[in-house]
Amino acid sequence: MRSKTRMTGTIALAATIVTGFASAEISGANAQQGVEQEIAAEPLTEEVVPEFVAGEVVQPLPAQPETPDVEAAVSAGSLRELVANIATPETLSREMECLAGAVYFESRGEPLAGQLAVAQVVINRSESDLFPSSYCGVVYQPGQFSFVRGGSMPRISRGSAAWNQAKAVARIAHEGLWESEARDSLYFHARYVSPKWSRTKVARATIDTHIFYR
């Protein structure tokens, strides 16, 4: 009798477990179906498709402000005015020191056009295959500039108006802010001497006490 009762209990327990699994399975399926119904119920949004322009699109570039040096050159009515208005740093790079030094020692007593012409000769030489490719190389080339002695320049009076003017002229020449009468000259000498090499050159300009040649 007890054995039969145990068998009946076991069958009842098994039936309960099977029923539970079936309920869980049905519940899970219903939950999945509910999610699908919610997804299906959401309204579909329109897809945004980018439009492509067949023609060329040109974006206007912002206007670039001119540098103070260029503005000074444009507004200057004369070389003297430009020299007076252009900014010059207290300390120069080595290359600009060499260029300004050539102006200072070779032509500080000359008019501004003559000083600019000397600077232009140094620049022209640095761009020529016949001479060194730097301002300092041109200035310190042996036998070219009489103020260079023992491979160095004499002392510069740095607080003088002449040095400040030489720095301004060097910067104007370096940045091409004013056209020089010397143009493409590579040589010059004082009018009171007549070197032999000048006979084989073409004179470009005579400015005060200097004659400039190509």
C-alpha cells in the first residue's frame, strides 16, 4: 500500500514539473511575441539620404590680412618714408646681421638709394652661382669687401641712427619691399677708383659715389 502511494506521489510530482516547464516555455514564447509586436508597432522613420551636387562647389577663402611690412611698403610714398616706418628688431639673425653690416660699412654715408643698392648686390650675389649662397658667405668671401679684416667685421655702433637705418634698409631689400636702381648688379665700386674688372662689366646705375655693374 505504501509502495503504491509512493508511486502515485512520484507521478503527481512529475506531472507538476512537466506542467511547470510547459508554462515557462509558453510564457517565454509569449514574451518574445510581445517584443516582436512592440517592435512592429513602432513607426518607421524616413531614411535621410544625402544629396550630392553635380556642379563644382567653391568655398570662398577668407581675406588674408597684409603684414605690417607690406602695408608700410604700399602706403609709403618714398624710400625714406618706408625706412622711417618699417619695424626693425633689436637683435638680428646672423644672416641679416651680415647684410645690414655690409650696408653700414660700405654705404652709411650714401643716400638711401645707394644703401639699398649695396644690399641688393649682396642679395644678388647670394642668388648667383658665381658666389656663395648666403649673405654671410658673400660678405666674408676673401677679397670682396674691404671692411672685412681677418675674417670679421669691425665694431658696430649699435645705438647709432646709421645702424638703425642700415637694419631697416637690409630688411627692405631682403623682403623685396622696394625696387632698387641696382637691379641685377653683382659688382660695385667707388667712382674715385677704376678697377680693371669694371671694363668687362655692364654698368647698371650710378648712385652718388658708387657705380653698380652686372
